Amino acid sequence: MSKNIPLSLLLVALLSPLHAENQHTLENINVTASQGTELNKKDVTDSVTVITKEAIEESLSTNLADLLNKLGNLSISQNGGAGGTASIFVRGMDSKRTLVLIDGVRFNSPASTGIDYSHIMLSNVEQVEIIKGAQSGIWGGDASAAVINIITSKAKQGFSTNANIEYGSYGTSITSLQTAYATQKYNFQLGGSIFDTNGFSTVEPIFGNTDYGKDQSALGLEKDSYNNKSFNAKLGINLSDNDSLEMSIQTINSFVKYDASLSVSPYSPADSVIGQSYLKDRLYSVAYKHNDKINDLELRYSLSTFDQDGKSNSSAYRLTGSVEELKIADKITYMQNSFLLFGASHQKHEQEAVTTDTNREFSSDSAFITNYNKLEFFEGKNTILTESIRYDKYDKFENSLTGKIGLKQFIENDLYISTNLGTGFNTPTLGQLYGKYGANPSLKPEKSFTSDITLGTDTLWFTAYYNEVKDLIEYTTGYIQGSGVSTFRGVELGYEDFVFDTIGLKAMYTYLEAKNAKKQNLQRRPKHQLDAYAVYYVSNKLDLGLGIQYIGERYDLVNYTGAQTGKYTLANFTTNYTFSKNLSFYTKINNITDKHYQTVDGYATEDRSFYLGLNAKY
């Protein structure tokens, strides 16, 4: 590996974290998704990555896929540029095994086979949490690999507004506006964003083609544009000192042009002016909350709807689905720093008509309980214990009993050792069972086991993990289910600190082995990945950021076959200049060295590109 990594990359890695963790120390960073309730990051046993508002703003990321790729140390493969289908791998386990929540509302579409990461804009996002390992014991299905929890901004006392304008390469423009107002009795927030780009061709010559690596404009490939209009609204009413009512809505309307795949093996992508897709995602939520000295009660109803209309060079299609959930949970505090969280939920997953007679659905009723203890067996050294168990009764699948346990022991000051064990249960999506592409009604739920152990401090940590998935669902020319156990094992090494009071640094290295039940290496997962990010605070007005990513050996097909899509290094550069407390200016250069690379064979990625923006806060 060392032969392929430039010396400059190693130097940045040795010096690398983030301004957010130092100006906003761990005492001020809370995690919501780990045990289903808010906890300080220090008091969480899970392996957690928290990306704060400050880190999001410094990285100048525009959507969730971009952010997770830059700061989440998660590998990504994407079919083309903006709006292209993005797959995120958490410790080698792909998107459909990760539950995505936006303010507690599920963003996993039952009609699809993945998650629309690239359509989630960040203008109203306050924090992103990545909780690794099986979380089914708390959240149920779709959480067998991890939970990605997105927390949006909440109104603070008085009136505030935030406006942003950005222009750049490929005819890209991004505008956003967020306004909020809060009093002791009520609060509201309203905002939206518009992302528009002419884009570049989704496809390009495959690896090994004589035209591979040539500029797209020289090849005469047509551009594939993308447009995204997102809207968000929140309303909160304080009914009393102990009772409140919260309502929210998130909408995403996007239009993406894409290129077709050839209908003959090996299904290479082909330039096409026909392919296009309209997506309409809606997330609704209403919650009643009661809090007193003992109880922290929440009753929540949420509804997620997903509607995709598209056409290719051969046919038109529509994918429509919804997830409806009614959930009640109560956190009862007992002793000091201990609580019991228990509750129940009802979920209904539905795929609406693809044709007139193919409506499909399944539902589940669940009960769950979590016990949390923060103890002091050794003087001045905290011991944290967590145990969770959940029972899900399905009407169409076998019932599921899942759980997780965690232990974190502080050894000296902030030095700790922690370990987590969890079981997961992942139902096939309705899109995999009955959808348009590769449907297989014979698919059964997957069962998984995950484990990890970490030795670390606030600034340096080492994690080893081992995950198993029984009867893994994979896609070849259709969805198939392997018989046996697939394994995912590896190590993570992270460093995050502040140097000379002027440089915030962050680095993460991951080594991965991912094999199916036939002991074949799974595709599109890099064996080695290194991410480093540095921010130099030149003054209280100017900061400069440099992000570097190294992707090691990675192949497009199983068992090290197909195109080699790894072995490259990317670099991005950002600047932020503050004119006043209300006005700032920024620039970013993506892919500084103009590196040609592909994350999926035959699909294009961004060349060197330039962007500049203006942000106003009041």
C-alpha cells in the first residue's frame, strides 16, 4: 500500500482532525441515535462518527452523499454525477442494511433497492450521526449494519435567517434560504434550497476502452442535467412546562437525466438522451412529548412517501412506496446516570401499483427495551453498560428477536476500551421482492451479527470489527440469495486533534475484507481507504481547508474481477473568509489534480471543478 500513497498524503494523515471537536468539545456533542435517546458522545459505547454543523460548513459539502464521502470515512460508489444513484458501504455492508433517519423519520424507500443519499441537501442540517454496528435491537429492520441519523436545525430564541448562493463548474447554481423564530411558547422554521446543474455525461468509456480517460467534451457525449428543489418546515408548541407538540415536513423534488445500460451482457452503460427520472420524496411527522423528573415520554406518528417516475430508451416505469409508523417510547430515569427506555411501534411498508394488480405491503408490531447504566466501579473511572432487546412480529416474514450489548471502561483520564455485540434482521425490500428490476419473490430476511472492540482516547482510537450476514441478498442479473454466511472484517484507525491552536486535523484509515458465502471478495469495496482533512485558521476571518482521500484496490465485480476502479488519490481545497459576523465568502476546488477515476466502471466522475459562494446570517 505504501508504494501507492504519496508522501504528502502520509504527512497529512499523521497530522490530521476537525475544528468542531475542539472548539465544541465532547462535553458539548450529544448523540441521539445510539440508544434511541440523547447522550453525550463520551457516554456512548458504540463506534460513532459525529459530523457537526461547523464541520459541514467548513467542508462545503452540498448533499449527504458528498458529506459522508468527505468526512464520514465511508466508501461510496455512484452512477455518474449529481443525482446519480449512490451506494454507501458501512464496514463493507451496503446501503440497504443501513437505516437513514431524518429527525426520527425513516428515509428508506420500500419500493426501491437503495437510498437516495445524493438527493438529501444540507442547508438545514445541524448534525449527522453515523452509528456503526447492528442497531436492530433498538431500531428494528433496515439497521443491521448501521444507523445514519440526520438532525435538522431548530429555531432559537428570537428571529434568525440564513441565505446562501453558490455558482460553479458545469453550470451549477445552488441557492438556499432558512428562516426561524422562537419564543417561550412556540417556535417555527421554514426553508428550502434549489440545486441546478447542466452536469456532465453520466457515462463514459469503460476501463480498458481505447477512449478511457479522454475528456467527455472531446468524445461528444451529451450532458446529463440535475435539478433538486427541497423544502422543510417545523412547528413546535410548548403546551406547558412539561408538554410540547412538534410537527415537521421535508420534501424533495428532483429531476435527473441519466444514461442507459446496453441490453446485452456485460450490460455496459451507453450514452442516451432519453433516460430521465422524477423523484418526489415526502417526510411527515407529528410528535407529543412529555418530560418530568422521572419520565421522558414521546408519542410520534410519521409517514414517508416515495414516488419515482422515469423512462429509459426501452420503457417507462413508476416506483411508488411508503412507510408509516406509530411509535411510543418512555425513558424512565432511576438511580444516578441510569435509565430504562421502553416502547412499542407499528410499521406498515407499502409498494403501490406498478401495474394495476401488484400492490404489495407488509407490516410489523414491535416492542423494545433498553437499559443504560453509567457506574463508577473504580474511583474516578466511569464504566458504561448498555443492553437492548427488541421483538418484531411480521405479518409476511418470520418474527425477529434482536439485541445489542455494549461496554465502555475508562482506564485513565480519557483513555478507554469499549466493545459492542449486536444482532440484526433485514427484510428484503418490496422493490427487491416485486419491483421492476430483478424481482425475486422467494427472498427471505437476512440475519446478521456484528462485533467491534475499540481502544482509544478523544483524539486517537483503534477499532477492530467482525460482522456476519446469513443468507446475503446480492444482485447479479437479478436479486439472488446466497446460502451460508458472508463475512466483513477489518480495522479502523482514527486521529482527531488541534495543532498549534491554528490547525484542526482529522484522519481515518480503514482496512476491509468483505466476502460472500462462497468466499468470493465482494465488489466495489476498497480494501484500503484513507481520508484526511485539515483546516488552517489563518486568522479569525480566514480559514483554508484541504481534504485528501486515497482509495486502494477495488474491483467492479466479485472475486477481484471486472475493472480496477481503485488505486487513486483525490484532493479538494476550500477557503472561507468572514467579512463580518453576518457575511462570509467561500471558494472550493474539487479534484485539484484533475484525476480521472471511476467508482463504477463506465460511469463518469467530476473533473477539476471550481465553485464560489456567499453566505449571509442574521
